[in-house]
Amino acid sequence: MVPASARVLDAADIARSVSRLSHEILERSHGSRDLVLLGIQTRGVPLAHRIAGRMAEIESTTVPCGALDITMYRDDLRLRGARPLDVTELPEGGVDDRVVVLVDDVLYSGRTIRAALDAISDLGRPRAVQLAVLVDRGHRELPIRADYVGKNIPTSREQAVRVRLAEVDGIDEVVVEG
Amino acid sequence: MSMVIREVAPYGEEAVDMTIDDGRIARIDPAGSAPAGEREIDASGLIVLPGLVDLHTHLREPGREDAETIESGTAAAALGGFTAVHAMANTQPVADTAGVVEQVWRRGQEAGYCDVHPVGAVTVGLAGERLAELGAMADSAARVRVFSDDGICVSDAVLMRRALEYVKAFDGVIAQHAQEPRLTEGAQMNEGELSGVLGLRGWPPVAEEAIIARDVLLAEHVGSRVHICHLSTRGSVDIIRWAKQRGIDVTAEVTPHHLILTEELATTYDPRYKVNPPLRTADDVAAVREGLADGTIDIVATDHAPHAHEDKDCEWGAGAFGMLGLQTALSVVIETMVETGRLSWREVADRMSTAPAIIGRVESQGRPLEVGEPANLVLVDPRARWHVNADALASRSRNTPFEGREMSGRVVATFLRGRPTVLEGRLA
Amino acid sequence: MIRHLLSAGDLDRDEAIAILDTAGELARATGRSVKKLPTLRGRTVVNLFYEDSTRTRISFEAAAKRLSADVITFSAKGSSVSKGESLKDTALTLEAMGADAVVVRHSASGAAHRLAMSGWTDCVVVNAGDGTHEHPTQALLDAYTLRHHLSDGAGDLQGRRVVIVGDILHSRVARSNVLLLETLGAEVTVVGPPTLLPVGVEGWPCSVSYDLDNALTGADAVMMLRVQNERMNAAYFPSAREYSRRYGLDRHRAELLAPDGIVLHPGPMNRGMEITAEVADGPRSVVVEQVTNGVHVRMAVLYRLMGALPELESEAGS
Ligand SMILES: [Zn+2]
């Protein structure tokens, strides 16, 4: 059976969302000082870089940007098995006393973010941790919410949300399948 | 009580009615023409052979009754079609005195499933130092004619020479377990590329061949006869062939497992496949089959070696050497030698009954299927197929290498001096 | 993904590289001073050491603990448990204890294989050295070390020339390395006196030589194996002096290697026998790195094996 699929965001929509997320983060943080963006592997990383780039256009300052692989912090090894590890890369200066904004493509159960919080606590002691996501599709299993949301997309559990980004997939789009 | 075995094919040839009376073959009539007996057996489709004789059996009693007893071992023998077995001397105590061999002989008579001919040890305690009292064992009620330190090679050349000379006085034979000890220290499997890959200490063919070469030359020199146990390599077959051409009085045996299994089974590291001498290569298997077919190898002997479960359910290095063989021997010979056209049934009777009886000097066994001969018989269904189930074997042990395997041909009945020990494939 | 690690031959190229890559990322994590990852929290790893091998045991313990596994070490050395029965009995005990993985070192070749295949236990089995058979995690850490120096820490070892010297006959390190290095595309030559090369070594996926100088010339790496004194007493070679003259690595011989060629040794070293102190502690030696890399490689192995599933469920969209 081929699942019905619908594109809910195109490249322009994604660019607008990134722009809005960038503005909101800067507003709430009263400027870029002390900010660190940490993209969660895989698609959170290019998103973080896009946000950093947009912020540079807005404020003409460089916000440090890093990558976080949370594979070893997941609690579902028994269910999902071992997977190849990705790079974790902290910007110079680390995360101590910084306001860390985690960036991910989709917020769903919240388990990825829980793992990311564990990973961050192994890497240092941020002053605060916030969360920015491109899509929030609901169905949380943990008391976790995003500080910045590009787009809320109500889904059923049976559906799948595919975020594709040019850096990884060669195209910018968000598709709901099923 | 007279019994008529109807429409049975002696040596797989033309069917006859065979009447047994008073422990002997009383008459042989054309099929369907024998007068009615007190008991009738319909044997159409079955082959009758002289009861099989095993020159190499480990019955473990006395000493390891947890692994096998004379009763359980002879039951397995009867179910495998044997009417006589030679019980190897490496028991505890060792069968190196008239007292021990007579005890084994008597226990065999009591158990009654087949004749048990004790093999006497060549040296006291199998220690390879002093000759055991070979003459006393020969003169005992057990009338020992075969002497062997099996499990251990009589490696001392002088001791071997003396043993070969000494047994001439009572027409005995030394059955040599040919294994040069220094070349096989700690050996675990056939030495070759596979042993190197598996990291298991190798048992090189030369360790067998060197002893065989030495012993046939010793036998020639002192004018005695020598028997080679369980030869396993192409080189050994070549040496025996050469020795026989030279007129040396040597006989040799091959086991069923060396006729069919190869060293690749060691890749499982399952000690069920650990045996001494080890399983060899496919080329060696081809050579022993050829040797058995052309008469270079005189007999098939089982080297039936029961081992308690814990001695096999462990890692390879800790596992004991040896495999069960009595209940699967004939099927292996049928599969490897008869169904491949290498041996006729008459030749099977020779290799598994007549020749071993002659080597062991057992006059009443291995006789031709003729009127007046003792009724030591086995009825075989050559077309039957069965699957080996270790739990269903009569042995106390379960270390068969053939578990689950389909076997060719089945023993239907065995008669010891006219008395059925096995009927319809079950103990009678 | 494989279920057990019994032989280096169990690993195909992709699986081997995946383990090395994982080890690399774990090494970077450790570089960030993350001492412990929560990955195996609540799972139990049993180290079952029938043979005394402090360095391998400690390395596996450290690996399991850094992944937050519960670690139970069962060190049963000496003759009291040399009977085969106890391997089975211990396996049944482990099963009852709910162990998830067992790391086994045993003097019998095939012991790990037997433990994995006998039905005595459902645990994941990692071979930490079985008799004179194999030692696959040693081969992995050697490959990791070689890759780090010869291939910038990525990909395979295509075309790299590695020479393994010494008692090939009794060496589980040599067997595992020949298999793994061949899988990774390296050209391996084993060198030793003919008495210490196994029968049938011609069939192995490597070249064979009795001439160390010739084999070393231009090679990218040499791996020196420990030579036990008892081999001399068993007449495998006439004397320690003759052995080290013909098959020992001194500075002069080490200079025959390629300019950046490195020297490995699985340890413990016999300085003055198979390797001079000068080379063992010299600039080409990577012996200390091998130890460090061992922990990361074993973490990677535990992670991948204990995370191996028959089929992976996919959680869409996360
Ligand atoms: Zn024997």
C-alpha cells in the first residue's frame, strides 16, 4: 500500500519558519550574547546552522553553533538496536554558563530531547537550556515542550512526518505520510 | 524348537527357506518349500548374513558403568546385528590378568545378548613397561587371542617386538593402536589447514603411518602376525597394501565413522565429533573406502566408545575421544560401500563377520550360511530407512555422531546360536 | 548485524568499519572528558575469565562500565575449573542471573563458540581469547590503531602492508589479525621460524616468509608477537639468542619499515627477546595507544552486539 502523502511545508515555508525562529530566539534572549545553538544529529544540525546564519544577518554577530549526537543516550537500545554514531562537536568555549538552544527537526515523544538533556549535562553546565523545533507533531510521552516552534502539525500516531533538508536530502520540504 | 525363516536371501542372493534347529542351520530349502516349523518368520525382502563380529568394542565394565555396561553394550551390539564383540582392555581395573578377562567373559555369558570375547592388555596396566601375563589370559576360560593396549600405542619398539614374538606360542595377535605419542601430544584433531585455522593441536597422519610401517616390518622380522586398529589415512592404506604384497601377515580395520565423516565437523567445536584417531579429510575417506573394497583393509570394526554425557557436553579440548558405533555400523557400511557398489553383500559378510572372526580366532562365529553351521545370523532390511535418535539407542551413553541423520538399511532380527536376541528391530 | 563476536572472520568489511567508526566517536567522547555513557544502563555484562589476563579483563571491565552496564567479573584461574563441565555450569548460572552479555576468556580453542552455540545460554557472547584460536577484539584494536596511523582514522586499510612476526602457530592474535586485516584490504605477511608456522598456513589469506628483513622492507607496520619461553624448551627453536637474532626487532630492522611505519605488540612484551627495549619504547612504537584504543573498541563491540536486534522498529518522524 502506498501511503497517502501530503507536503505541508515547502522550501519557502521552511525558510520563513527558520527566519521566525531566529527572530524569536533573539527577542527572548535579548540579543545573541551567551547564546549557543546545538543541533541534534542528523537534521537538527543543518537547521541550527541555518538559524545561526539568519541571526548573523539580523544582528551581524556570529552565534556559536555545534552538533550533538544523542545515540548513546537513548533509552530504546533494546527496541531500536545499535546505530552508527554521529559527530558531537561543541563550539569553542563549550556550554558552561551559556544559554544553550537545542535545535531539532521534529518534536514527537520527547525522548530524543530527554536524551539530549542527558548528553548536555555530560558536556558541561549551561545557564539555561531551551528547545527550538521546526515541527511539533504532538503525542508527547514526557513532560517536555518546545520554547520555539516553526509549525505545529497535528498528526495521528499512525502517520509519519518526514523532514527533508537540502544539506542532507537535496530538497527542502516537510511531508506527512499515512 | 525348530524355526523356519521363510523367503530370506542369503548374502542378498536367491531367496530360500532357512530352518533353524538346536542352535544350528538345520536345512536350507527353495523358497516356500520348507516343511512348517514350530515357529515361522516371514523374511521376504530381507537379507540374511552371518552374525556380525566386532573386533573393537569398549564396554566400559568394569569401572565406568555410568557410561556403559556389558549388558547395555551387548544389547546395542545385538540391535546392530552383532553376535560377538571383542571388549577392549582399557577398563578399570585393566583387563591385564586372567582374573579380569574371565570376569568379563562370564558377565558376557550372563547378559546373553551376544558373545563377549575379552581383549587382553599387552602391558601391565596399559603402562607400556612390562608385558602382561598374555599366556595366562590365553589359557583362561576367556581364551584370549587378541591383545591390545588400545587407547595407548605400544610405542616402545622392543616391547612391541617381544609382544609380537610371545603371542606366537598361542596363535595370538597384537592389535596395535598406531599413534606415535610424541608426535601427538595434546592432539585434538587431524593436522592440516583446518587445525591451524581452528587453533586445535594437530594429530598428523605421519604419527599413525610411522607406527604402522614400523610394526609391519617388526612382524615380518619376527614372523608373527599383527593387526592394525582403526586406520584412518591414505598413507596407512598404502603401507598396508605394500606390506601385504610383500607377504607380511598384517590385518587392518577401519571404523564406520572413518568411512563417512570428515574433519570439517570439528568446526562446530562439538566434542561429539572428537575421536581418536581423528576424523580425516575427504581424500582419506576415499582411500579407506577403496582399501576396504579391495581387501587391503580386512574388516570394519566399530571402536564403539561410550562416554558419559558430561564428558561430551563441554568444550572441545575437555571432551573425551570416542563415538558410539554398534547400532549404526552396518547402516554406514551399507550407505558407503553397498549402495555405492563397492562391496557385495557376500563381501560385507566377510568384512564384518568372517574376517574379524578369523583374526580373533573365534571358531564358532563368521561361519558360512550352510547346513550344520551355528545359527549366528542377522536379518537385514536393505531398503529400510531410519533416523538416529540418541535417546533411543540401547547404549547408556548418547555420544553418537549421527544424531538425527537418516541411515540406510535396518537390522530386523539377530540370532545367537539359534536364539533370537532381536526380533522386529527390538530386543527379543 | 552479528549476534556474537567469536571470530574476526565473523566480521565483513562494513561491520568491521562500523565498529571502528563507532570506537572513533567513542574516543572523541572520552576526549571531551565524558567518562560514562548511559547506553547500557540496567544491562549486565559478565566477564568470565578462565585464564589469567589482567590487561584484557580490565579493558573489558572499563569498556562495560563506561557504558553504564552492571559488570560482574568471574575470574576462575588455575586448575580448579579446568574441567569442561564448569564452563557449562557457569553458563547456566549466568543465564539464571539474567546476564545480557558474557565476555569469555578460556584456554580451550572454541570455548566461546561452544558457549554461544551449545544452547547453554542466550547471552551475547564476546570471545576475549580462546586457546590458540582467536582474539577478535585484539585484532579490532590493532586495526583501529593501524587505521589511525595509516589511513587517517577512516575507511579501510586497502593496500597497506602489515607484517606479523613470531609464534604464529600458537597465536590467537595472529589468527584474528590475519582474518580482519584481509577483510580490511591490507596485505599481510606472517613471518616466523617454520616450526612456529601452522601446517597449512599456505592456505591462509596472507603471504608467508621466513625472512624478516625482506618482509619488513617498506612495510607500513609490523606486529611483534610474544614468544613464550616454553616454546624453546619444546625445541621449536634452539635458543633465545638465536631467535632474537633471526626474528627479533631491533632498531636496525625497524628502520627497514616505510618512513612512517609503526610497531605494534599485543603485550606483554619480552624486551630483549622478540623486541629490543629501544624499539619498544621508541618513536615508532604505538604499544601504549593500543591499550587506550582497546577500551574504545570494546565499548563499540559491546554497544553494537548488545544493540543487535533481529528487526528494527522505526519510529517515524523523530
Ligand atoms: Zn584405539
